[in-house]
Amino acid sequence: MNGKEGRLTLTKWLGLLPALTVLAVLFAGALVFAAVQSFGHAPQYGVTEFPTLKYYRGVLGDDGFWVSLGITFYYALVPTVLGGALSLALALSLSRRFRGKALALFLYRIPMVVPYLVGVSLAILLFANGGLFARLFHALGVIATPADFPRLIQTSGGVGIMMVYLWKQVPFMTAMLYANLIVIGRQPEEAATLLGASPWQTFRHVTLPRLMPALVGSTLIVFAFNFGAFEVPFILGAGYPNTLTVEAWRLFDNPDYSQRPAAMAIVCLLTLISAVCVLLYLMLSRRFDRTVGRAA
Amino acid sequence: MTLKLPMMALAGFVALGMVPSVAAAADTAAEQFRDQFLNGELTWDDVSARARQEGEVNWFHWGGSEQLNSWIEQVAAPEMKKLGVTLKTTRLAGTREAVDLVLTEKQAGRGVGEGSVDLIWLNGDNFYTLSSQDALFGSFAEKLPQSRNFEFDSTDPRSQLNLSDFGTPTGGQEMPWSGEQYICYADMARLPRQEAPADFEELEGWLKENPGRFTYVKPPHYIGNTFVQTVLYAFNPSGRGYQDFQKPIEEFTPEALAEIMLPGFEYLKRIEPHLLPVYPQNQQANQALYNNGEVDLACEFGLYLVDSYRKTGAFSETTETLLFPNTGMIKNKNFLTIPVNAPHPAAALVFADLMSRFDMQASKLEKIGYPLGIDRWKLSKQQQETANSVAPSHFGVTAEDLAAVAVPDTNASLVKVIERVWQAYIERKSDKPFPEIVLNAMKAG
């Protein structure tokens, strides 16, 4: 890297200042407050035990925490892996030439601009036991009453939650992958084909390695989002067990405000676990980059 | 390090503790007014005069009912105007928002006369929070002229509804506004009255023949807690029903509490496989299950719920109230309270007094079906007749039936234990022995 370009000049710092201020105040500030409370400093709720590990001990000693952690991973990972695969297939298909391509390129992006809560409402309207599909199957005589429709939402199976994630995130990941495919161009693939590589070999050894940075980047964003998401599991999830964010909110919402440090302990642990996962994933992808000969 | 950190914490605590006392001194006039009023040194005319001077009052209330909102605009606000005070309301999605606002302002050092909330409509948990955080104006209720409409004489057992809010002593820091009773409703077209269960044993038998046709709101939502409490009353092996659950937690050993709760919780566990496999999060979700035909009966607070929902079309024309469980249907009241940092304390007192006036109570009952918060036996003969004639119908049961099976709410300190035991024993299916679950739940408090 060139020394002159690498140095941040004063003007560059000034340009970054607004964004940095927002980050420092809203994000770092909130995180520090949460951490301090989780160690027992919350005099406004009558908690003045700072420093204590009792809230962490309480949280970690509760079986419910580990069940919720498992559920949190489950809801975050399945849509990430499944969504990554679906997006890859979709981006590859979209990069080919076909009739109506412009329309397809427009249509697939629609869920990106629709808020998550609208997706949640759609899931309820369509898949709840009083929803459109339950009524439709009931009207067609497939099921005896709408209540017999399989329970997709408000159970810890989380089908409804993951459907909303996929619906919203596949377009996002596809857009990232598709943009990369356009930049990369088709020449390397055509060269491989001319040299006698099968379609699978071309994909495996030419296309996929070049898409890897975009795939890692987009799945990382999606995973981190899903891991810390609140409103979707809160509305579509089970009463218990549910994700750690929902558990933290329950403790926070308890009329007994002295429970709030425990909620903060969960939030801090959640942040820590999420950060560790992201770091591990980045390290793995760097290692992959080195094996395929890209600079780390 | 061993010394430093506690010292720092101490310094922080002292600093935080000092701010309110410094700031509170700023509005000495309001502070003086409060002290004089609570000490009985002011006449009601003095209070009314100061209220007119203050000119406005900020009432924070749950705004989820359009009927209530329009009653406030069309009836309460004009009446308040006649007393020289403009009523400003803030409609909340959850009462907790107002509680948090009061506490945040208190924390920021805004004392008497300097906050933004004059009155909150609340009960139960939210009152408990404000009371335990020492964030209330003071014992005003018995000093208002209209307090004559309430039974505040603690030697009369009927006064408990006014003096105790989910077991937390009100200490006159809130004024009853409305009464409620936990009822169950069913669609007579789907579940005819003669087939409907009358007590919990019948419910169990009925559930075995009609699996999945009933569920209850999930604790710790208060609607769910109340259902569990009703079950515990009915199965209390001491035979004293609700009475044991009036005592505060300090009067129980874990063993004693476990003993009176076990049969009820065993019942809840026994019926769980026959329930709809979803515990709805709140009464709206439960109503949706009912309206969708997933369950045949549902329970929540609402003496006149069936009437008002039939009128608006939210319930079918064949929905009626059930007298279930006939072992005891919990009754309580909800209240108006004044927070410690009310900016217009005199206007708040005037509003609380107005809301307790018979004509306002009767109008609320007639127009929107909110039960009387004042006590019938304190009213004149003529007022009683008026109240009876304007009351909405109960549909299928009489006021006398409901009054005969009314039982009080559970002590607030026990409600928290009951919640935790439910979560451990029913929701998380803990395999620990029951007394240990109860012990843990008591320790967690």
C-alpha cells in the first residue's frame, strides 16, 4: 500500500466525523451503558452492586439461556446457509441471457424495499392457522378445520421466522452476488469452457472462487443481522424457547426493574458471541483466500 | 482495587442521589402545595383555585380503545373545561411507557412540579413499580371530596378492592377508577351453555372430549397470571381458597407455599396436552383464536366485554358470558395515580376527583361499558337505580351471579413467584422437585 494514500489526512477525518460521532455516541455509548449495568451499576433501579458477576452467573447458570442460545444459532444459521445457496443459484441464473430478464431483475428486488414488519404481517396473514392458506385448504376439504393446518408460526420450530428472513434476505444476497458477476465478466468462464472444463468444473474452479468475497460478505451481514434480530422472532416465535434477544427483552420488560441488569448481561453476551462468530468466519475465509492464491 | 471500585460506585451513587434533592428545591411552590395538601391544611377551594391557575393537566392512559378515547374527548374533557382546566391526554400503547417516563425524569433530577406526567391510569405491576421506586405524589385519595363514594374503611372487608392493588397496599396513593372481573366467554352456537364447563374438573373432562378447544394467555402476561391464580384458588388443599393467597410472601416458608400451590400446578400440567398447542401472548391473540374458531371459550378481564364487542361486531351475536369457574372469579379495580413529579398537581387532584363523581362514573358505564369504580353501597338509592338502568347487559349471567363468585386478586409479591413457577414447571418443563422450583422462584425475587 502506498504511504501517501494510506494516511488519513485532516480533511478525510473531518469527512468521517459525522459517521464516527453517531457510531461513538449511539453504538459505543449504548454498549458501555449496557456493560456497566450488567456488572451491577444501575442505581436508578436500586441496583448498586458494581462490580459484580452475579448477573452473568445467574444468566449462564440458567438452562433456559443455553436453550435460547441454541435457538438463536438455529434461526440465524439455517436461513443464512439456505439463503446463500438460493441466492447463488438465483444470481447465476439472472446473469444468463433470457427473455424477460429486465422484468425479472426488477421483480426480485421488491422485498428489499419492504420492511421486515410487513413481511411478518404477510406471514401471519398467509400462514397462521386462521390465515389464507389454512382457510383455503379448509375450503377445499383438505383439512377438517383451519386449526388442523400445520403450525408454522408461534412455535419454536421457527418456520415462519426463517421464511421471513429468506424472503427478505435472498434478494439482498442475490443483488450483491449479481453485481459481482457483472464486474467479473464472463470471459474467464468462457475461457475455461473452451479449454474443455465441464459446467460443474467451471463453476467449482472459476466462478465460485471469484464470487467468494461477495458470498462471504453477504452471508456475514445476514448472519450477524439474524443473530441479533428481535422483532421477527418476537412476533412469529414461540413463547418459549425463543431467541436471546426476546429473552433479554422479557427480562427488561419485567415490572421488577432490578431484573434489568440481567437483561443487559444477555445483551452483552449476545454481542460478544456474535463478534466472535464473525471474526472466526472472516479468519476462515482469509485462509480460503490464501489457498486459492489471493492476497489476504 | 479492592477499595477503589466500591468507592467509585459510592461516589457515583452519591452524585446521582444528590441531583434530585438539589433540583427538587427548584419548584418550592409545588412542593409546599403538596405538603400542605397532604397534611390537610388546604380546603378544596384552595386546590380548585390553584388548579385553575395551573390551567392544564396531562393524563397518560392506554389508548387502545377508540370508544374510551372518544368518551374522554366528548365527556371528560368538556367537564374538565368547566372546572377551568384543559385536559391533555397522551394515548399509550402500553402503560409502562408512562411509568418509564416518570422514572427517567425522576432520575434526571426533576422533582415535585417539574415532570411531564400528571396522572396515569394503571394498576398491578405498574403501580407496584412506581410505588417501589418511591415515585408517587402521596396519599391523596381519601382527601378528595368524592372519596365519599368509596369504601375506605379498612375494618370493612369490602374496602380491600380500594386499599389493595394486586396485593400491593395502595396507601391512598391511587384513586379507584373502574372495576373489573375475570370472565370467560363462549359462542353459544358452538358451545351451548348446558355443555359448557362450570368448574375446572368439568373443563378437564370437556377438554378430553374436545382436545385443543381451549387455551389461556401465557404468563407472565397478567391475563395469564390471573387464570393460573384462579386455578390455584380452586385447588388449594387447605380449603381456604383465595384467602391463603392474600398474604405477602414474607409469611410463607417455601414448603408451605409449595404445598398450597402444588395441586393447582399439577392440574395445569395435566390439562396441557389437551390444550391448543399455543399459549397466546395477550388477550388480542386469544380473541383472534376464538374468533377464528380455534378455541370455543376464552377468558380475560371484562365484565361488559361481551356487550361492547357484540356491539362493535368484534364478537359474534351468539357470544355470551360464562359463569366459569364457579369456584371464584377474580375481581379487582384499576386506578388513577399521580406521580411524584406531576407538573400540575392541583389540576391532577381535581381530575381524579371529577373522575370519581357519580355522573361521570355512570356516563362511563353507559357509554362505553366500563364498570363502576365507585362502590354501589356508598351511593344513594336513586343513584343505585340509575346505575342499574344504564348498565350494559352481561349476556347469559346476572350481576348477582357474578358478584356471588367474586374473589380478590392475589398478593403482588406472590404473583411474581407464581409467574416464575409457571415458567419453570409448565413452560420449561423443569424436572426438579416442585418444592425446589418454588424455592428458586422465591429466591429469584
